[in-house]
Amino acid sequence: MKINYVFFFIFLGLLSPITGCGNRDAYIYDPEEFNRERADFGRELSDRTGVSICYHKGSTTPQMLIKMAEDECRRFGKKQKFKKNQVLMCSISTPALISFDCVDPLIKK
């Protein structure tokens, strides 16, 4: 019976860094970021039509996500517009994904 407790505590010790202490900061997600076959691999973006952000609901506020999207779209002279929110799309520590379109502020839709 004591052996079961030992394995249980070892399991908890290994699980803690993965779930509780992992990096939960929101970040801009690009699934093609490390695709070396892409023609523009390693080059600075010249335009952006949308931005996706991976985040953890417990450590990120909606205002933080909107600000991140605004800042990224503003780099290209555009404004952010909410597109969709999805869960279980990113890493375990930041499982939610929110997507925004970067739209030209002069074009009315």
C-alpha cells in the first residue's frame, strides 16, 4: 500500500509543472511559423489579414486579448474585428484560441 502512495506523489510531482506552473501567457499563434517550405519563411510580415491568439482563460482578460489584437493589426495600419473563439486548439497550458480579422479602417462593411 505504501508503494501506491509513493507512485501517487511522484505522479503529482511530475504533473504540477505541466499544468499549474506552465507558461500561461497569451501569445500570437501562427501554425505555419516554423514551416521552412513557406516562401516567406523567416521574413518579417509585410501585411496581416488576421491574428489568432492562444490564451488561458484563468490568466488572461478579454481586454488583454483585444489590446494584443489591436496592437498587432495596428502595425499594418488596420483595426481588429472579432472573428471567433475556439477551445482546445492550442497547447495544454493555453488551450483557448481567439481569432480576429485585421480590416482596413477605411473600408465599411
